[in-house]
Amino acid sequence: MDRYVLSDISIEELQEQADEVDFLTPREFAKLVHVLPQQVYAWIRRGVLVAERCQCGRTVICVSRAQASLQARARIRGEILDTRPDI
């Protein structure tokens, strides 16, 4: 049986999944936006990001809403988010 290992998944694969489904687990979202998973869970606790329950029972985050929320928060704080893809 193949085990699901987050470290084996590339950023491109996560972005592709986010584009298709628009939902990722908090750990996958953390890898996508290059932060530690603890930071994502802290954002969920503080209400910055909204977590939902998938039909399978896992906690997931809507990627488009989460990124919009983080960009709005960065604008309010005067931070600049680099939204350019790493090519």
C-alpha cells in the first residue's frame, strides 16, 4: 500500500490540485504558500482562515478564499505579497 507523504508532493502538483478542486488540507496549503503548518493552524484559530470539513471527515481550506484573505490582510498591514510564479 502506498503511503501518502506530503514531502513527496511537489508545489506544482499542489497548485494543480488547488486549481481543480480549490480545497487543500491545512498542511498542503502551508506547503503551497511556503509557511509552516503551525502558522496555518494559528490563522484558523484566529479566524483569518476558515476551515471546513470534507465529506471524508478531513479538515480542508478553500484555497481561493484563503489566498484572498491573506492578500487582504497583507494590504492592510502594508506588506507586499509576491504573487508572481516562480519560473
